[in-house]
Amino acid sequence: MTVSWNIALGLMVVAFILPFIFLHSQMAAQRRRSRSDHDELEHLRLMLRELEEHVRKDKSLFLEALGVPFLLIRKSGRLVMANTASGRLLGINAGHSVNLLRYLPESELRSLIQKAADCSEQARFTLSVPLNSEERVYRAKVTPLQNEEGLIGIVFHDITELHRTQMIRRDFVANASHELRTPLTIIRGYLESLTEDSEMADDTEARSHALMLMKKHADRIVRLVEDMLTISRLENAEKGYLRMANFDFSVVTQEVLARLESMAQAQNARLTCDIPADGLTLHGDKFYWAQILFNLMENALKNNPSPGLCVQLTATQDDSGVTIAVADNGVGIPPEHLPFIFNRFYRANTSAAIKGTGLGLSIVRHAVEAHGGRISADSIPGERTIFTITLPPMAKE
């Protein structure tokens, strides 16, 4: 009886405890599954963050690889994406999401952003932007993207050099036309007088004077055309145009001084030359080096007609190369003109008494650069002006 009761009691206990054991095991299994699901979820989240970071880096690398400023904006003007180049252009941190229409001050850039925000189809704009103390010209291509967000892409291309080239060509044509028109008008006027005015045609003195002036202005046209052809050849670096050979620099200097002697005497000016006593050998086109020196020294004489001018030519040579300088103690060049004196037809001195084609210094610069050299100018008005040419060492044979 006692044994049966014990068995019955044991069975009741087992029957009561088993559900709890089963429930506990199920809960434990559920917790294990939950932890596993949580771990898997965290793993997926980590993978997603890594993927997003990878995509972000890929986008950043792609934008930087463009090599040109790029912006992606909303129609509100808010910046969505930009590369470093566009950040420099706009003066902003490319990683910050700012509203450009509110952030940027009144400028051509802000005006462009507004136009881009209003664009419904692809458009192109040209604008000038002050960047690093220099005025740069950009062509912006605006492309509205066909997506739900209505984003707008803007790509900037720097066309400063192209713009400058176009300006130089335009100015060159305008200046050349002006320079040619004046002597041609004078020649035509005298021709009409000689052919239509019988009294002048019969007046030997008047006819001789007219012919002399016509010849003078015809010579001016010839020199102008020759100078323009010279610049064109030097700019285009025509193959074989420069006749390169070793020559004695002192021989060229003496030839130039002899050509300018009468002009210097008429102005009571002094020309001096200081070159190495053992001579100086250059490798280049002797004709163009004579033209370089002649133009520099003649330019000094023309711009300083008052008596007492001293023009000094010096040349030195060392391991770093050759330095040639032409200095004078004349009126000098105002600082605001120095950056432009090598431009074609540019004249720092606009006095009618100063004659010339306005191409002399431009020819000098192109001829020096054609020989692998560099030329610079420095001036203290009223004291001194110096043109300095630097050449690399001559290759040893």
C-alpha cells in the first residue's frame, strides 16, 4: 500500500514538473533563436552600413575623378552632393548640406544656382568667378535629372584659357586693323591728291613730300606685316623655322649696337655692353637673338627720347645657365602696366610721339620662349627698368 502510494505520488510530481521542464526548454530554445535572429539582424545592419559606406566612397571617388567641379542640388537650392573642386569654387565645405541660395552672397554663382533650380531642360551658362585672386571663366552645364526627387546636376568646365585666347585673337584683329588703317588712309589720301589735284601733281616739292610720306607709311605697313608673320611663326613653332647653331654672342651684340648707334647719338644716349671677357657661346638662331636684343634696346631708346639715357646690356653664365639683362635709367613702367607689356599691340606709353608697331616686346617674349628661355620685366618709375632673360645650360656635345 505504501509502495503504491509512493509510486502514485512520484507519478503526480513527474506529471506536474514535466510541463514546466518542457516550457523552460521551449523558452530557452526561443531565447536562443531570438539571440540568433538578433545577431543575424545586427550582422545584416552592419553589412548594410558597410555597403552604404562603400557606395558613398565610390561616389566620392567618382566625383573626385571627374576633375571638374560638380554639384547635385534640389530645386530648393539645397546641396545634395558635391566634390572638392566645387567646394573650392563655391567657397563651401563640400560635405555640408546647405541651401546655396541662402548661403551664397549675391554673385554670378548664386545667379547660376537660381537659374539651374528653375531649369526644366538641359541648359548651358557662362560665368566669371573670382578664384585665388584671379578671374576665372567657367561654362556650366545644367542637367535636370528625371527622377522622383527632381535633382539637378551642374558640371563646371574651366574655359579661362580658351576665353583669353579668343579675347587675344579678337583684340589682335581689332588692333591690327587699326594699325593698318592709319597708314593706308594716309597713303590713299596722298594718292588721291596726286591723281586728282593737278596743281599738287605739278608741284615738285609737294609731290616729293607726298611720296616721302607715302613711302614712310608703306614701310610701316611692311614692318607691321613682317612682325605679325614673325609672331605667327614663333607661336606655331614651325618645324625648321629656327636655324639652331652655336654662335658668338659678342658678335651679335656688336652688330646690334652698330645698328642703334645713330639713334643713340641723336638722343644723346649712351649704350654699354658687359659680357664675359672670354666670350659667350649660345645655341640658337642668331637672327632672332639679334632681333631680341635690338627690340629691347630700341624700345628703351624710343620710350626715353630725353637726353642722358643710359642703356646697359649685360650677360653672365654659370652652372644654372645664362642670364641676359637690358637695363635703362629712363622714365620706367608704371606697376599696373607691367603684367601686360608683352601683349601684342600693348603700349604702356600711349604718347603719339612714341612710334612703333606695338609688337616688339611680344616678338621678344615669343623668340625667347622658342629658345627654351624665360623673360621678365621689373621697373621703378623714374629710376630704372630692367628686362631679364634666363636660359637653361647649353647641352654639352
